[in-house]
Amino acid sequence: MNRPDHQETMDLIAEYYLRDLSAPELERLQGLLEQDADVRSQFVEAGRDEWLLHHVHHMEAGKIINLNTRKSRTRRIRAIAAAAAIVATLGTVFYAQKATISEMIASKPSAPAIAKVSDLFVLDGQAISVVNDGHVRKLNSASKIRNGDRLVIPPGCQLAFQYLEEETEVQLKGGSLVHVTDRNGAKMIHLDKGRLFAEVAKQSPGQPMRVSTRDAEVVVLGTAFEVYADAITRLAVTHGKVRFNSLVSDQSVVVGPGSFADSSDGSIEASPFRISHLLPKEDLSLNQEKDKSVIAVDPQRKYEGFVTFDLGQVTGPILEARLRLRVVGWKSDYGGDGDVRLFRVDPGLKGLGERVEVAHFNGRVGKGKDLELDLETRLLDPGLNAFVLALDRGGNDFWFSSSQGVAPPMLELKVAEVE
């Protein structure tokens, strides 16, 4: 097994406490823990730091708290995680008397600042976390983005940052995992997963901004564009020009304004597209009749949403489909929380027939914000499409605006122009 460098090791350890690692990442971490005592020590220290970040303010002096630690996928990591929890618990009484959380975080060494937070949205109990050289910190509206930062943005959260001394701004959606670096003035962003929007000022000659994913790279001199990364990479350019390179083949294409490209097959081509915004033909709450202005989704009361859209007027292949639902809450609700699933159903059966899942969201969304679901376009048909919106049991109910409320559901389509 190839041994990673120090920063890669520390970032992998820290991200274990921030997100669900992929199977290869988890296997790599387990191998390092089994073979290297220094890595095991670092793992315990990271566990202590992460526990302090989340739990010191709940500590009662002199008492040991029963930690509700995350489930590990292997006995080896479970044992080491338990050791980290014990170290954290025993050390907290001492640390709580000596320093505040902010002081302990501020005492960490930090890399040079390259950008500043320009917009941030989180709900109570949530945080946008950053890993850098094994150190973990949390962002607020006054935070700086530093060279080498790995940003972990929970679903339902939002972050935007602006590079220092220029107008370039990057917006990141919830569910994104991003690594930001600066190499002698050249901006580098690796989008492991998620969605970003960027408005890029003109860059210095020979120093283009680069946005990379696992299978593609976007090279930018100055423009506005959107990148989505998951199983494939999708690029949409608003204005300016962007070079789109495949990292798994020799394919490369220049994508101009109003054009779209993706990495779904071996040949990369830029296609002109237009955006269509569709309003529902019908939208209502199944089993809930008391308030027509909302679409209630609550498994306890068997409330589900039902919405239909007519794609009959759409001509050309659908490149991307995104459903936006405005969260309105109910009375004093902050919003909703849990696993939201969108199913395609027979339009005439109101959700009683076969259900085919076309989108999934896990997380929290605050009142006044949009829950956005990316639909699998291959499961959309011409004509009328009907969907049921459901929440897994155990989630905290969602209340969305209907067409009779403050903001109707909207299906946004990127459609290829056909000559």
C-alpha cells in the first residue's frame, strides 16, 4: 500500500469525523491505522478535537458524558474511535477550565488566507466545517478561506466566498465537498461532489482558474458558469468561454455562452441549451385538506405531496432537471429535516400505483429556503409527468408552498437546442 503524504493522511482522518467516507477511503484509512502507530495517535487527537468542537458547551464540570459516537464500518475503527472518545471525555474538564472553544480553534496554525466568506446559511445545530492539515474549524460570516481548505457543506446549507482583492465569487450548494488551493496566484478548486456557481473576474495571463472533478477539468479565464459533480461532471456556461477537459480521455472542448457539456461518454461535445421553467399543472397534499396553500409531507400523519408537470411543450433532449420547492414551515417550525424522496407515479392514480424513485435529499432545510432535487432525466417522459413527494419515517415534517402559497413548485429544465 502506498503511503500518502502527511497532509493527505491528516485530511483523511479529519474527514472521517465530518462525513461518510467512501468504501475505498475507509479501506485506506483502516490500513493506515493498522500499520502506523503515528497515524493511530493522530486519529485519537482528531477525535478529541472534533468532540471538543461539538460537545464542550454541553459539559457539566466533573462529569463524564456518554458519547453518542458515529457507527464505524469495521471493528478496528470502532475500537480506535472509542479510544478517541475516552481521551476526549477525560480531557474535557481540564480544557473547559483553560480556554473557550474559539480560543482553542484560534490557537491552531493556519495557512494564508486567499478568500473571505461573502454569504453563509446554516441552521441551528449545523456547521460548515473545514479541514486543513488535519485541523478542523468551523466557518462563520467573518471567516477567511485559507489555502488548502477542504470545505464540507451539509445538505440544506449554503456558502459563498470571494477571492481577496478581486471580484471573483464562488457559490457552493449544500451537499458539496470542495478543496480550495492557490498555486502561485493560480486558483485551483477540486469539486469532489456537489454543485458550484462561479462568477470569475478576468484572470492574469498564464494563470487561469481551474475547477477539477474526478473525471473532468474546467479552465477559466473570466466568465460565469455552473459545475455539477457526482457520477459525472456537468458544465453550463452563462457568459464567456470555458475549456472543458476530460481527465479520462484526450477529449477537450471550448464551451461558449449558453452552452452545456458533460462527461457522460467518451466524446465531449458542447451543446447550446435553453432553460425552461415549468409550473405545476396540479399540486396538493395527499390526505391533508385543511390548508391549500401548503404541500405537507409528514410520515406520521401519512401526508405526502402530489405534483404534476406537463413536459409536452419541451422539444429537444433534457440535459438537466431540477425541482425547486419553497420551505414555508408550519407555525413556529424552523423548516424540515430527514430523507425526502421523489417518486414518479401514474398521473391518474394519485400515488396509489407503482412508484419509481427519481430523486433523493437527506438533510435539513430552513424556512424560506428552497429544497432542490436533481431528477434523473432518463426517467422523464414527454407529456404529463406526476410525482409523489414523501419523507422517510423518523424525519421532521416538511411544509412546502403550493401554487396557492407564496412560491409555487418549479421544475427547471436545461434543454438542448435542436437545429
